[in-house]
Amino acid sequence: MRDKNATREFYSKKLGFKQYGSGDFEGYLMMEKDRIQIHFFEFKELNPKENYGQVYIRTNNIDELYTSLLDNKTQIHPNGPLEIKPWGQKEFSVLDPDNNLLTFGQSI
């Protein structure tokens, strides 16, 4: 992450995560939703156009999650709308403020 406040706001307001833990550590952020935790380290020099960070998150309620993000006006990746993939997963993707790719998937 380049900006802790921007990352916290995106993950909480757009994706429904909450900050994990009671400490506020400089240059470090932990976010949690359901049983998923994502830990972020500050990297102010990160160039989002060159970032290739990726996270794959499995879920059991992909349709509900997708609808909730659309209702919350979360931008879906232009190449990542909800669809069934040839490998047997129903998936969609979003980009966070630093261009980390978050793909959500459910087995079908």
C-alpha cells in the first residue's frame, strides 16, 4: 500500500472489511472480513502501473457478494465481470487503489 488511510477506506467502505486488531502500527495495516485477513505493508514508492500484486479469495456466496459490491458502487475490473470460468470457478475481480488484483471465486 502507498497510503494507509486510502487502503483502509477502500477495503472498509467498498469491500466491507474491518480493521483487525487494536493496535495502529506505522506502515502496517491488517483488514479482516469473515475469516479472511489481508495484511498490508507500506510501500510509498510503489508505482501502481507496475504493481502485479494479486490475492485470490474463495467464497461460498459469490452472487450475493457481487451484488453487494455493485450496490455499493464498487468498480468491477473491466476484464473481470462475474462469469463462469472453464476451470470450474465462478469469479469476478476488482482492483484496489494500488492496483492489487483481488479475484473472488466460488466452485460451481
